[in-house]
Amino acid sequence: MNAETRRPMRRADKQLAERGRLEEILAQAPVCRLGLAEPGPQGAEPYVVPVFFAYRNGKIYVHSADEGRKIEALRRNPRVCVEVDEYRGVYPAEKPCGYSSLFRSVIGSGTAVFLEDPQAKREALDLLMEKYAGRRTGPGFEFSDATLQATAVLEIRLEQLSGKQSRQWE
């Protein structure tokens, strides 16, 4: 995975390039915005959807119903852009256009793969449960075969990442 941007960031003072910092944000951010391209009357049409996600080893995992707009778009074009961020509020200034926000974010691109193997799906769903429920599967968190059949689990293989944070974050 390349941790450099494709073109220089305009605000180099806000750029995050250390892989460990980027992975920290990916592990902690609550929501991922998934950018997709759908065919439309004028070519590719952008579509962005917020999703719960888990991150591990250069990959983002997302679960979904096995149908719908997002799934149809991914089946046609598995290339995606992802954005995650943490936001702490507004940072005031003397002048209105000087206002800023306290944030840090990561943008990446990659390819989404539908996991088909039931064990791989369980492992990805375990990561999601650990992140959002605070524990791995166990009593009350077993995934039936029927649930696995009806659930799409995506593994997004990140190929490129860039990060940015406000100077006041620390």
C-alpha cells in the first residue's frame, strides 16, 4: 500500500504521512464514507455512502445486505475511494474565513472484493463486532449460515492512502 499522495498536498503543514498515524485513524474513526462510480447517462456518476467498517492489515471490511444500490454499483465497478475522519469541533478565529475545524482524516483508494468463504466472512464480521460492540463474537454473536448467505461482506484492499490533520489536533 502506497502511503503517498498522487499529487502534493496543498497544505503540507497538515499532511500525515506516517503509516502508524494513518492506521490509528483507520482503527478509531467511527464511519467510513465509501465513494463509488455508477454508470449514468453522462458516464460515471459518483455515489457516496456512509458505512460502518473495520480495518486490519491494509484492508477495510464492510458488511451490507446482499442487494441494493451500493452492491449493484460494486458488482459493476469494484474500484472505490474511502474517507474516514475524526472531528472534535470548530476552531474559532478573529475573522470569519479564518475559522477552521479540529479534525484528522484519511482518504484512500482500492478495490472491493466480495468475500464468499464463510470463515472469511465470520472473521470480518468478528472485527466489526469487536469495533462496535467492544468484544469478539461469543454468546449472542454467532453468525448462522443463513445470515452469512444473506450478508455481503466486502474486503477493500487499500492501494493508496493519504492523511491530513489540523495543527491544533494534538
